[in-house]
Amino acid sequence: MGGAGLEPCPDGPRFDPTGFFRLEKRQRWWLVTPDGDPFFSLGLNHIDPASLRYPENIHIWREKYGGSTVRWIRESVAPNLKQWGFNTVGWVQEVTVREWRHSRPFTHEEYGALEMLYCHLLPFTESHQWEKHTVHFDLKSSEWKEWCDYVARSHCAELSGDPNLIGYFYSDCPCWIHDRPINAWRGSMFDPDRLESENGRRELSELADLYQRTIHDAIRRYDKNHLLLGDRYEANAPIALEVIRAALPYVDVLSFQDFVDPVRRLDEWHRETGKPVLLADAAKIKWQTKPGEFTRNQAGWYAETLAKLRDNPGCIGFHLCGAYQRNRARRYGLLDELERPDTENVSMITAANLKARDWVEASR
């Protein structure tokens, strides 16, 4: 009952098999496959079929894939990801319009078409740092609890028995004590000036505990099997220790986005908390592109970062901020709009992934 695409160790599993992903610490932290083998997640993020439905390329969508997302996943996405050395779909949702909401997630049927391991984000909040339209929840309200239960039963009840699911993310880069100019109108979830007093710090601790406990309990009502990967914190924005400490009893992993210095910061957070850490989103690309301008994912940086993360005994994986296929909002991807790969960078990424996979094999 192992995860798809994983071959059990011929000498037998290193850990006891339990049928679902879990964590074990032996010399270092490892993800453990349903069959009991050590696993390091090599993921690609942002996989959206709408990138193949522009007027200029929709003929490929119709003629090659018959207008079917499931067929596109089976015939394009899964074969390419496996060929490129990725073993996980990190997060499928993609930028649609800049400073707007992400695209929809895959359905359970679409995840099944991958025949790969994957993580899934649960939309409890829309508090990410670039989203400019949504007000914050009142976390003390009955409506917040009701919404969390709705999200959990909508998503988790269907996914709870899937051994290919590694675990659940929550909000992407939540604005606990920071905001950005585009969403300054709503402010942060908690006023950072109040952290200057003991009462303010205690209030944030209580609020963050309520947030984590409500989400945890909602998920566990419908799914007791999968890992809780928590919020995906922006490592280069202010992060209150009160928020992180409140999460520790309720999540299995601390997940971070870091496009600046992920090796150092993930090491610091692991040392601070003792928790396993996941680099859930990172890349080195040119950010300030103009409409019509495209940029490339720098595979040399990816390979160097991936190699250095092995030295962090708490790191359980690296998910590359792809995207699978570039669109005109994100403006970068490993395939262009006509499905032509960025051959140079894809080759380097593949080599780095295979080296990491060999390292895991040698660790069994």
C-alpha cells in the first residue's frame, strides 16, 4: 500500500509501515512512506491547466489532450515530473492575476490521475501577503469554527484514505504581524505594536493557539491519517515567536517560503523549535518582470540549495516554486506556452534531484 511511484527497499523497510506518511527521527528527521521507507520530498509547485488554454495554444489542449484535465495530468504532468526527478507535487494552485487569488486545487480524481505523492492546501484563510481583497476572520467567532469545519469536511473527508497524500498546508504566507502596501487597508491579523507589552504578547499567544487548535480539531474530525504541514510562513517577513510556539503542539512540520536565504533560516527555525522543517516554496528568478517579459528558474541555485539542505537534520524536503508551465501572470515556468521545456535548467534540476534521491537511497 505504498505511495505511487515508490519502490519498496529490497532489503525491507527501514521503519515500520503504517499505510500513511509520518515522521521519524533517526540521525535526522525523515518523512516515512506508507511502506516504511525514508523519504525526502522533492516537489514542484504551481500546476494549472489554464496555462494551456490561451487562444494561441488552446489547439494543443483540444487536439492533444481532448480538452481533459485528467488526460493532461496523465500524459503531460506526471511523466514530465517523474522524468525531471521530482517525487512530489508540492502545491498545484497557481497565480491567476497578480495580487489576486490562486487557481483552484486539483480534485481527488485529478490527484489520482497523477499517480504521484502530493500535498494539499486547505483554504481556511485568505490572509496571504499578496492577496488584497479579503477581510480577516474574527478567529474568536462561531463563524470561524463553522467555516473550519466546512473546509475540513469538504476536503479532508474525501482525501482521508489516500496513501499518496503526504499532508495538508493551511494559509500561504499569512499576515500575522505584517502587511504589504496592497493590503495595508486591512492590516495584519494582529497589531505588531501590541507585542511591546506582556499583555499583548499573551493575547497573541492565546489567539494563535485558538487558530491552530480550531483548525487541528476540524481536520482530525474527518482525517486522522495525514500529516499537518501548517501555514507556509514567509521567512523574510516578521514572524512572531508567539505564533510559532502556538503552532508547535498542533502541527507536525513547520513550513516556510524563502526566496532569499532558505538554508540559513530553515536551520535557525529547526534549532529554535526542534521541529522538522520544510522549504515549501522557493526559487531564484527575476521578480520585477514587465507584461510580456519572461524569466527563467535558476537551476544552479536550486541545485546548490538542495545540496546544502541535506546538512540540516530537520529538513524533510524542498518544493520548487515552478511553475510547471508559465502563464502571463507568473511569467516563468519549466515549460513555455507551447510545451517547450527550458532544456538547460530542466537538465540541471533533474541532475540535482537524482543526486538527492541517491543520497536518500544511501541512507536506508
